[in-house]
Amino acid sequence: MASGPGLPDSLVLEIFLHLPHKAVLSAGLTCCQWFAVSRDEFLWKELFYSYYRIPRTVPRHPAAVSWYREFKRLYDCIPCVEVQTLKEHHDQVLHLAFSHRGHRFSSCSKDCTVKLWNTEQSDGTISLVHSCSMRQYNWGYTQFSQFNADDTLLLVSGVYLGPHHSSAGEIAVFSLDNYTLLSRVRNKPYDVFGCWLNETHLISGNLHWIGNMTSCSVLWLNNAFQGIESENVNVVKRLFKIQNINASTIRTVMVAHCRRHDSPDLLLDYEAQAQRTQQHQPLFFDLGNTDSEEEGEDDAEEERGEKRIAAHLPSLKPSGLHHVLHSCQSIATRERELETKVARLMGSRRTKAPELNVVSPSSVGEGEDMTYLLFTTGSLTYSPHQIGIKRIMPDQMTTCGPVLGEERSSEEFFDSLDHVIDIHGHIIGMGLSPDHRYLYVNSRAWPAGCVISDPMSPPPIAEEIDLHVIDLKSLREERRSLRAHRAFTPNDECFFIFLDVSRDFVASGAEDKHGYIWDRHYNICLARLQHDDVVNSVAFSPADQELLLSASDDSTIKVWRSPRMVRLSQAPRPPSRAHKLLSSLLGHRSINVNGKP
């Protein structure tokens, strides 16, 4: 029986426009005509914008070859399928870090171990390679790790249970050839974490309190092999000495190697620049103050401060309790304000001027490559609410030369920050893009228009976590913040949530027992990764962004792969040519032995 005339392409296209994408793909298998229409670019453009709910002002990713493939990339290449759960840790897992090759990763935990894992098993599973407990070195727990650039050394940061255990930490360096400990470096406060500057040198911190609210952060450059170097070779050198006011401290240091002639892996400024509202404008200002250096008297200074306040208090009477409390608050506030004014005045007179080519955003992006030291800091309260940026000069990248900052004159006692970006909220995480062009920042916002009158009482923070994007070439915030993950702890209990960035995606943990994945270009949340407790850290494989790890307070590490990779791993593999030849020979020999064809 002869079939009637087919529907015109325009009518088929109109029908397909009203179908979900799965129905379109199924209908395309009906005949050649429908298959051709089911791959129409206009059709997939409409499906793309409607399914992912992306504003039509956002253009297609510049690297995309078609709307169909771009839809498929976001749908099929997100690491959102759980394929393995690693349960070797016995307490909260705090941090994950991949090697640069992606063949190994490390994990840190409240069980005070650092573990190394292999990702190159033939069956695709992940196995434990090595585990080391740090309790023998008087550590409370391990909290952070990082491979050096050539994957020969591992930096491990932890909390040290010393005499001043409230903020003391330590950094250990291990050789990955034989897992031997090469060096140990004190690190204070412990949430400086530490980081590699290059293959053989790492950065640590130290903190000296001057008063109740004023302190000095010193950042040190350390040789990773200091335990085996000659005593005549410098193994440590002071990088920077920076004043802190209003109880703030420098934390979370990281190094960005920014290339001046890069080809950015992301198009960020398509519409966000024009849509940026006044309240989302980042604040730019320079700190003309720092602090002085006295070590080892933290508790004594705090005690003296308390005694000074107590000397001004009236005797305690039940009838005047409210008056006493109010007076106590007023005296403490006045003393803090006075101390801050004195610290600013002294710091402004004894601080080295900032680098002009870094401070001026108009000149950034011109000239040679730059190495930046990035860290969280503050000037209004103890909670970290600013990103500090300090350029590291080429002659500062080795411990050779003058020791302990002897090259600095007494008139320039402190180093100023070259640039500061205010986030207007409590910063709880940072991560660099693979090309070191963009800095992603997790923060919990302060109320709009809030005024901080007491540094020890920061504003209440939002439960929603904002994810900011800062272009390190222009030193500006380039995109409105993302909101899809949540946190619930207050200011004084707020903890770090590590995020990670791949070529196309950014991922973060959250206190709502999920990890989240966003597309970097389209600014949309693509997946939620479930755990049984807080997700502290996520990590993309640098060799394959379709592999993601997540670490949680539930003591597990979960391995996530994309639907595409799972499908490929489960598909039956066709026999190789050698296997076919061997089967043919065995079959022929069997026939000859039986004597019958």
C-alpha cells in the first residue's frame, strides 16, 4: 500500500518546537526527513534557552560548534552520576586535591591522616595508595593539601596541638617518590593553609599580636628541602609583613600566575557588565596602614586589655546590672576605636608604598606576566571580608639573598597591599580557574547598607552562599553572584567550604548536604550532588572535567562521573583484532583435534 505525501518540514519543525528534547530525539528516529528536522539549529536553539532557562541575551559559548552539541554537553557531560564511595576515612573529610596530571589525589580529614589515591586503574575505579597519620607530630587534624607543579612533592597543612593550640598550625612536605617527610614549617594561624610558589618553595604565615585589636601578619617563603640543605644555605626568607587592624588577620593564601597574553577559556562580560547594578559594584580601595611585630605574647596582651577595661568598671550591684553592662560595652568600644586610630596613624608612617602598576587597574594587563599572592583579609571586623592582592616580584621567588627581610629599611616597616577588593560579606572559600585568569569566591553576604560599629560584632550573614567571579587581569568583579547553595552556621562558627574550577564548570560544597555544579559561561546550576552531611570540598580532575570528587562530614569521598562516561564504561567493548585472530586459531585447532569439520 503506497504511503501518502509526507508532512512539510516547516510543519514537522513547528510540532517539534512543542515537544521536550527527549521526545524530539525519539521522533527523529522515525524517518530520514524527521531525523534531519530533529537536528535543526533553530530548533535546538529554542530548546536550549527554554530547557536551561537562560536569558536570550546570553550568547552561545564561543567554542560551541552547534546548538545541538551545546545542549548535549550540558546534559550529558556533567559529572553528576555517583559511581563509587570511598570509606577509608574515619572522621570528617575536609579537603581534596588532585595532582596536576590527574593521576593521583590526596584527602585530608579530622581523623588526622592524609591519604593518597590512584585514579588510573584499568577498570576505572579509584584505589588507596598510601596513608599517613600526623598524630605522631602532635597534630590535631589535617585540613589542606596541595601538589607542587611537577607532582613530586605534597604540601599538607594541619592544626598543631602546641602550647598555643587555639590558632597554631603546621605545614609538612612529603616526597612522593618514597613518601618520606622532608620538612615541617610552623603556620599561624592554621587557616592560612599555605601554598606552593613554585616547584621547590612554599609560603607560610605567622601572626604577632600587638594589642587587643591590632596584629601583624608575616608571610614567609620556605625551601621545601630545608631539612636536608646545608646550614649555610638560606631555607627561609620573609616575603611580606602586613599590619592588621580591627582584629582581622590574613588567611587562605594562594598564588596566581597571571599571563599577560593569554587566551581566556571563558567569555564573562557579555551582558553582566551592562547589567551590573550599583549595589553589586565591588569596592576598590588601598590600605595605607599595616602593623608592627611582637611575637609570643598573644594571651598576655589580651589579659592586659581585659584588666584595663575592668579598671574602669563600677562595682557590680544587682540594681545597676544593666548600667554596668552598657558601660562595659561603651568602654570596650572606645578603647577599640582608639587602638584602631593609633594603629592607622603609626602604620601610615611606616608602610612601604604600593606597586603603582598593580594598584592602577588601567595599567593592569599590560606588560609582562605577573605572580600575585591572594589572601582573605579585612579592615572593618575580624571576619574575612576582603580579597588582598600583593604582587610577588621575580627576585622574591627564592630564599637566596638577604635573610629575614634585612633588605628593608626601618622607615618602611610594613608592606602595603597592592590592591583590595571588598566582598561585603564573610568569605568562606576561594578557587582559581585552570588558566589563573579568574578567581571564584564563596561568601555569605552582609545586609545591604549595614554599618559596623564594633569589630567584634560583625553583621549577621545570609544563609545563601554567593559565588563571585573576579577577573585578575582587570582586578574587577566581572559577574553577578550565583545563589544555589546554602550555609547555616553564624559568623563565629562559619567554616571554610572549598570550591574548584575546571575549564567549563565550577563546583562547590555546601552545608545543606549537597555539592553543586554550575556552568561557567551560562551562569546556571546544572547538578546537585547528595551526601548525608555537610559537603566540605569538591575537586575536578585536571585531566578530565567529567570526573569530580566530593568530600563530606559523613566521612566519605564520593566519585562522580558524567552520564556519557558511565554509558561508555558500561557498553560492551568490541573484540580487538588480536582477540579475533586468537579465537579463529583456537576454533581451527579444535576442529582438527576432533577430526570433524
